[in-house]
Amino acid sequence: MFGLFKRLRGAPDSINPAVWRDARDALPWLQPLDHAREARLRNLAARFLHEKTITPIGELQLDPSQRCMLAALCCLPLLEFGEAGLQGWSQLIVYPEAFRVNRTHVDAAGVMHEWEDELIGEAWQSGPLVLSWADVLADCQDPTAGFCVATHEMAHKIDALDGLLDGTPPLPRPWQKAWARDFQQAYDALGAQVEAGVQTPIDGYAAEAPEEFFAVATEYHFSDPALLREVMPDVAAHLRRFYGESPFASA
């Protein structure tokens, strides 16, 4: 059935060489890739463009090279995992800049609280991935600063593939156990630092929840792998195995 499904959905069109060149020039993460990894990423980006609807919001317009940029950046965490990481959702929504969402929460006393969050990215477990175009461009301008919103949100999508958003993506059982142990230890240590008011070497937002810890660590893998290796060597080793070597590994 899986093979039949792959035949029915069709092969993606190859990406125009000029479009790919423009996207590659705009994305600092692509430039250090060797030929084999770049070719793999190009094929994944073609699959992304074939399967996903990219919806700009408001007056934002995205030309083919910019759409290719988004596809390639979203596929960067799939270089080793493969196109299975694209399953379960069909739309990328792109806002011109940070966007507001309404939140509600009912507390233990039954009181409903409502507020607004300003976000630069969001990933719905069974729905779209949402990005701020301004923040994607900001990440491109400073690619080694520890931030990469597209890879952060894609980490959530990968995490959710096994049905649980818990900071552990689908893995073989022995690796999953080692991953869960090492990530939990690092997450607990970071949480203790945040609770104590200690300035943490990586973004304290990672202490919000295990799934956010995985997503933030993913950002550092792609944007500041040296710092991640220094402060969380076990986590860094798992991510290097899962994602492959960071494009900035030698930086």
C-alpha cells in the first residue's frame, strides 16, 4: 500500500536551477553542504513544493526563489530522516512578520483566562506550520546566533510523527531510551538553572517543556553547534546522529 501511495501521489518536478541557485545563495546553511547533501536537500525541497501549499498572508508575496528558500529551510532537518518527516500536514502559512494568536485556559478553579501571544512561528500537531517571513530573513542575516525559527517548528512536526509531542521523535527503541534519558537530564538541569535565576548559555525558553527543549536544541544544532556541544554534549551527540553534521560544525 505504501508503494502504491507513492506512485499515486506522483514525482515532484525538479527545481529550476536558477531558482535553486537563488535560494542557496540566500540560505547560509546550504552553502557549506557537500554535493551529496545538497542534492538530497534539493530533492526534499522539490517534494515539499510538490506536496505543501505555501500561503502568504495579507500583502506578502513570495516569488519562486523565496518559496524554494522556505522549502529548503524546512527540509534541512530531514536530511537524514528523509521525506517521511513531511507526513501529516499539508500547508505552510507565512505571515509578513510576527503574528498574534488568542489563547484561552481554564484553571483548576474553573476560571477561564484569555490573552494574546505574539509569535514568530507555530506548528499545529495535525495542522499547518506557520512562520514569520521577517524572522526567517532575520535568521538568514545572523545564522550563527542560536536562532532558526523554521528548524524549530519543523522539530515539532518531526516530534509529533509518533503521535506524542514530547521531545522524542520516532526512533528505534534502544536509541529512544538513551535519547529520553539524556534529554531529560539536560532538560532538568536547564530547568533548575532557570528556576534559580541563573543566566543560561542557551535560550531559557527551552525549559518551558520537553518538546520546546528539543526544538530549541535543534536551533542550536543548526545555528551554534559548538555552544551546544560545550554545554550539552550528550544532547549534541544525539542531534548530530539524528540530523547529520551541522552545516556550521567547523565554524
